[in-house]
Amino acid sequence: MDTLSFSNDPEHVVEADRAHVWHHLSQHKPYETVDPRIIVEGKGLRVWDIKGKEHIDAVSGGVWTVNVGYGRERIGKAIADQVTKMCFFGGTMGTIPGAQFSEMLIDKMPGLDRVYYANSGSEANEKAFKMVRQISHKHHGGKKHKILYRERDYHGTTIATLSAGGQEERNAQYGPFTPGFVAVPHCLEYRSQDGSVGEEYAEKAAQAIEDVILAEGADTIGSLCLEPITAGGGIIVPPKGYWDRVQEICKKYDILLHIDEVVCGVGRTGTWFGYQQFGVQPDIVTMAKGVASGYAAISCCVTTNAVFEMFKDDTDRMSYFRDISTFGGCTAGPAAAIENMKIIEEEGLLANSTAMGVHLKDNLHGLMEKHRWIGDVRGMGLFAGAELVTDRQTKEPVDEKQVAAIVADCMAQGIVIGATNRSLPGFNNTLLFAPALIATKDDLDQVTDAVDQAITRVLG
Ligand code: PMP
């Protein structure tokens, strides 16, 4: 076979994919009879598959990544110009786009100072964990090494990030895990066990974190790693007061606050970063997906000067951060990220995310009035979830097969939405929406109209 002259003929592409590609998060058995779906083109919020079918993508590339939408020529050009001039230099050297993007990013993150480049969300989180461990060794005799994570949160796919993963279904069968990671309870007001709501619930959820710290011994805890709004675990927005208490607890016990902005970062919730919605001041922030909207792979682990300074000591040759990421030296990532950030600023996409987020939630609340299956609507900015239950009193989750059928029905209507799929057994029942930040009212109306029809067809 002449593999250099690959034919783009749809049948050939589908067969090559079926024969050789191992898809992420996929059971491949159905592909023996059903064609894998191949996406060939995108413009704005819309994508076309290899059979020519048009879709509105309400999940920004499936996994909430393409924040500025598809087909941005200026990002493509910036990448091409940069990599033609200087594609890569890794290790100890810097690059011009690396320096430029770090300056732009830090300008959006008051109180933070340093950007460490990597390639994926998982990797950025691993960097943060390694920083915490090294600080523990250097400054606390190795004792303050434990990393707290929260049930339902997700921080990545590697063994260490899964060790910090609060989603049982992602973790099952991949153990044994890395020691030194300890779970704290989640904060989903909708499923409050004792009927408390609002600030009372927030106080209890935060107190549950403090209880774990006291049980483990505060002098053994190095950091607390949380998503600002839990994404894949069900679009969980903590009630007012939660983040204030979390910040207070971290300060009280000298625990670094690491916020995972891999999903919420770069405009998704209507501010540059999700934590900025809650007035909280983290020590470490990790980000990936929307940083370059998927035009190039880039992630960042951003820290305060105080964290950075703990690695500066030329009397101890082991004290520098002894970590590397080969492709952290790629210039395509920061070159794309610079244009991505300019686009968000020039087109006012933070304000659009906020305004259109209100419209999206209004539409979902409208659906809630019509369909008894919707138990809760949550979200912030262009990031929303609708939790499906069989009974609003018992809050029994709708079966995940029916949830998947709703997603598939929308897909058949040309609308791509998501669900808390494969995250928590029994709780894969939240429909997810995270369109590009350019979404208009008309786009969102088309999305929720499709969901309306799908729910009627699948659940009645
Ligand atoms: N953190 C969060 C909150 C995520 O949702 C994800 C991915 N969905 C990750 C980390 C891991 O990112 P990546 O897949 O780029 O490694």
C-alpha cells in the first residue's frame, strides 16, 4: 500500500480509522457495525463530519476546549509564522512567544507571578503536585506531603492525577494508585443530605474539608486541589460562602491552594478564570484546554512568587524544580495562546460568555418547567448542566442509557451536547453545555430546542 498518498475519500478515511485508530474514552465493539464519526471542518460554532452533515457544537470540540470557535485564520497564521521561524527549543532556554504569553497571562491573574509550560491538563497538575512534594521535602522535612482532592473532581488521566481523582468510574481498574492523596467530600447543594442549603450548606461542605485536615494532621497536608466549578463531575457551582471558607482553612493550616482551571479557565465562566468569580486567591493555578482553544497543545502551571521563591537557593544544588517537559519548549502553543487571548479581549468574549450564559440557563429553566425530568439546572457563563432525575422528590438519577440516548438524539438533529458520561456510576445523569464563547442567542435556542425534542422522544 502506498501510505504516502492517503486518499481523503470518505470511505477510505472511515476504514483506515476503523482499522487503526484507538479512540479516547471509547468502547470499540459498536464500530464493527457503526461508522466512527470523523469531523473534517469547523467554522465558528459549527462543524461538518465526513459525510457532509453540519452540527452546532455545544461542547467546544467535545471536551470544552475550542473557546474562540473554529476556523480562526489569525491563530493558524501566528502558529505557521512562529514555527517557520523557530519551532522549538526546550530544556533550560526560553522563547519569545513563551515570554510574551507569560506576561499577558500574569496580567490577567493578579497575585500570581510565574508560568511553567507543559502540554496537557494532566501534566500541568502533575507539575503542581511535584512542586508541593518538593516544597515539603525542602521546607518541612518531607512531612507536609499529602495532597487533598475532592470527590467528583477530576484532574487528569495519568496515574498520579487519577490518584487525585474523585470519579470512581475513571479510576476503577487502574490501581494501585500513588500514595499521599486524600479525598475530601464534594459540595453539591442539590444533593444535600441533611436538607441544608445555601450558605449553611456551604459552611458544612467546607467544614468537612477542615475535618479531614484535622483527622489527617494539618502538618501532613501540603495542598488542596479543587476545580472552581466541578466540570465533568456534574457542573457543580458551590454556594456562596464556600470559597471564602476554603481560603480561610488553607491559610489557617498553611496549606497551598491549587485551583484546577483546566476547564473553567480562559473565559469559560465569564471571567478570565473561574476562581475570580469567587474572589479567592490561589497559590497555584493549572490550565490547559481553552488556553489556545485546541489550535495547539499547551498547558500552564502558574504560581505565586512565594511558591517560586521556595525553589531559589544556590547553596543547595537539589533545590531547583528538577522537572522538564520536552514539548513545553514548543512555540506553537504560546503563539496560539497569544492570539487566542487577543481574540477574547478584542471581541468581548468574556462579556458574551456572561450574557449568553444567562440566556442558556433561562432556556434550560424553561425546559425544566416543561419536563419533569429536569431536577436541577446549574452553571455559570457558557458552562451549564441540567441534571436529569426520574422523580424530583427522590432525585433518583435517570438511567445513563437514556441520558446517552438523549445525547445521541441531539447528535442526529445536528446538535452536539455532552453528559457526565463515565464519571460517576449512577450519576451519569447531567447534560452538559459548553459552547464556544462566541455563541449567540439563536445558536443557543437551536441547542435547547433540540434538547427539548430529544427529552420528549426518549423520556416522554
Ligand atoms: N482537569 C480537569 C478539570 C479536566 O476536566 C481535565 C480533562 N477533562 C483535566 C484536568 C486533564 O486534562 P488533559 O486531558 O488535558 O490531560
